Amino acid sequence: MRTAIFPGSFDPFTLGHLDVLESALKLFDKVIVAVGYNSNKATSGWFPVDIRIKIIKDSVKPFGKRVDVCCYKELTIDLCHRLGVNFIVRGLRTTTDFEFEGVIAQANKVMDPDIVTVYVQASHEYSFISSTVVRDVLIHNGDATPFLPKGLDIKKYIKQRKELKK
Ligand code: ADP
């Protein structure tokens, strides 16, 4: 069985991420969405990791057992070793993504040449979506539903976040 991990901050998971996941499921039997802490971002993020995981679990329900969700703090390649997975999936929107992703993939390749990074091109209708834009909309009480997986009750998770931050 071919398994890949799809690592990211997912703060929060968007329609863009779902689009990448759907493409990855055409290549792999199973995909593990792995919520990690990016060393270039604030450690805690906007949504706490627990809530990010709940949002992803709600969003990936239609895929059943083909998608797992986990979180990690170690290097992505160490997560691959821990899970026994040899493929990393990442999404590409723009040339900026391409350059940023290239540097990470090259570093990973030096650390473990057996782990292969696979890129999925964003569908043009979702290529402008980013977690940053979604967070900005949510922070200003805007309607982010056009950017989020259908049926996701984001209000419930914003309420949970507020309770936790009290
Ligand atoms: P990170 O902080 O690790 O970049 P993100 O959650 O921002 O984590 O993104 C995870 C992955 O999903 C990255 O490879 C990113 O390029 C990709 N991605 C994010 N939004 C989109 C989108 N709209 N279309 C395609 N790929 C996307």
C-alpha cells in the first residue's frame, strides 16, 4: 500500500488543502495529513493544534480510512521515519511556493535521499486561497465559508478557540 504524508500548518485547513489532498489520493492509497509546527511561524498558531485537527477530521470524513490525521513537532523527515512513510506531498500555488518548497525538499533530500517529495499543482479556482487570508477574514468576523470545506461548522471552532484563550 502506498502511503504519503501531507504536512503543513493547516491553520486552518482550507478548500485549497482539500484540493491537494484529493489529487494526492489519486496517487496514493492512503494520505496522512500531519499538522506540524513550522519553525518560521509562531509556535502556537491561531487555532490551537487540537482544534486544527478537529477541523481536518471533519473535512476529510468523506474519504474514510484513506485519510488519517496526526500532529507532530519533529522534523518532517523524522515523522516519515516514525510512520514508515517515504513520500511527502506538498501543494504549489505560485512561483513563491515553488521556490520555498524547493529549498525544503532539497534539504530533506540531503538528510534522507530515500524520501521523495511530490508536488501537486493547485486547481486555478483555489490557487488564491491561503490559511492567512482565511484567518484574516475570521479575525474580522467575515464570512470565510467560500474558502472552507463545504459543511464545516467553523463558527463552532471559533467559539471553542475563544473558550480556550480565555
Ligand atoms: P506550511 O506552513 O507548512 O506551508 P500550510 O498549511 O500553509 O503549511 O500549507 C500546507 C501545504 O499546502 C503547502 O505545501 C502549501 O503550499 C499548500 N497549499 C496551501 N494552500 C494551497 C492552495 N490553495 N492550493 C494548493 N496548495 C496549497
